[in-house]
Amino acid sequence: MTQLFKDVRKNLPVKPHWMGDAVFKEMTEHWESPQFKAKSEQNKINRDANAVGGKKKERVSGLGSLGRSVKVPKQSISTTPNEVDEIRSQVHAMNSELYKRLEEAQHEN
């Protein structure tokens, strides 16, 4: 169903034959709202940030997701507190850059 709605959004303002007038009007208002456009832009930025070399990576939005998304190697790796701090600062820097891009995109709209 998600793909159906994506197709409808791409073809705006053409109403598909299978969608009622009232529903189409409400969905069009939603899709054209500043809130929807901002969320869509943020999701695009997130997808771009997660793509590396044309391949999708696991979530990298914060240290909480990092622990669940990184595959544990077969060999044990020792991590010092300094290494953890470095990883944390890199993640925060990436998050800051993503939020900066989002704010710039919101100001453009």
C-alpha cells in the first residue's frame, strides 16, 4: 500500500480512479503540508547518510542504535574509554550535520 501512495504523490494533482474525492483531498492537503515536507526531507537525509558506496548500512543515528546494528566480529576487540569517547563524538558530529542540513532544507521551503 505504501508504494500505491508514493505513486499517487508522484502524479499529483491527478486523482487515481480507485480513491474517493474526500480521501484524495485530505491526502493531498497532508502531502503538501510543511510538516510532511520537512519530515520527508529529513527521511531523505537519513537515507542518504545511511548509504555508503551504493549499499545501505544499518542505523547509525546514535550510540543506542550502534550497539544493536554493528555486527560483532568473531574475535574479541578491546575498547578503551578513549575509543568509546571518540566514537561518541563522531556520532554526535554526524547527527549535528544531519540536523544542520534539515534546518537548511526547512528554511529553503
